[in-house]
Amino acid sequence: MKNAHDIIRRPVLTERSYDNLANKLYTFEVAVGANKVEIKKAVEEIFDVKVAKVNTARIQGKMKRMGRYEGRLPEVKKAYVRLKPDSKGIAFFDGMIQ
């Protein structure tokens, strides 16, 4: 079994993710190989909350150039985690809700 902190890489802090905090929808960057069940267990373990639903999206890396050479940035996977209505919020995000 993977470590929960290896699955959840970092929170995604954008204007769109801030707007969703009031609806208990949190966005995280997760390991590319992680599935929804692993993500749900990791969020519940790290933040001590109840997860209702997890949606994921894989974002392909952009093409970048260094002189005449082309390469690709690494692929990332985002997880959109919705908490149950009776669950408390995630303390890390509490100061960011307007």
C-alpha cells in the first residue's frame, strides 16, 4: 500500500478552486498512478474528513523548447474531492474562504 502523502502531492490553489471551497469541493494534485479509491482513503487519513465523491482529470504536459530542442513537461493528475455535508472542512483551506 502506498503512503497517503505520496498519493496527495499538493493542493491546487487557483481562482476556480477558491470558488469551490464554499461547496466543500477541494482540488489536489495527486500521483498519476493513483486511483479514486486510493485518493479517497488518503484524503480521509490525512485531513480526518468524510469524502463523498472523487473526480479525477489527467493533464498532459505542455511542449517546451530549449533552443532547437523540444521536450515535454511532466503529466499531472488532479483530483476534485467533494466532502459529505456532515463532514467538517479541511483546516488548511479555512482561511481562504471569503
